[in-house]
Amino acid sequence: MVLMITKKASVKELEKLTKHFSGYIKVVVDIEKEILAGGVDRHFEEEKSLLETGSKQENLWGGGYDLKTKEIDYNSIINLRPKQNNPSRDILDAGIRNKFAKIIKQLLS
């Protein structure tokens, strides 16, 4: 089940988010609305949920967060966007990476 996080996650929400990957959360972040979706094992499921609630594709970026090490990764197949000058699974734009990280830190740490 995809969990939408719009404000700082509670301990119970963090437990649900890490259910699939012990301590690690796959996330898709809407960098415009400053919200995220997580809790499942495929980024496309989280992306779909955000799109269904009104997010725009160009604002959605995928990656992950390790609760133990506080490490953020910026890698997801949904990030492959040649039209947005991102021909990689990694988020290449420093500005987008910074927004992505800021939102994760605000909502998950």
C-alpha cells in the first residue's frame, strides 16, 4: 500500500514505509508540492499514486532513504527523462537533487 506523506512522518508511518526493505524507503517526491509517496517496492506505483492526486510528471523524482545511515540516493528508472535533460536513472540536476533531499529530510528524519 502506497503511503502519502504530506507532513513530518510519525514513527508508525516510518514503520509502514520500511516494511518492504528493512530500514530503507523507496520514495517518489513531488518537488513542487513538497510531498512524497513511499511504502511499496516499485517507484512506478508511488508515481502513479501521486499523479492520481494531481501531481505533474515533471515534478516527480524517485530515489530512496536509509533511516539508519540517513543516506539519500537519487536513483530510479522513473528519472530517465531525456526531454527534461536527465538521460540517467540518477537525478543529475543539482537544483532538483537539493529540493529532493530537503523534502526527504523534512518529512522523514
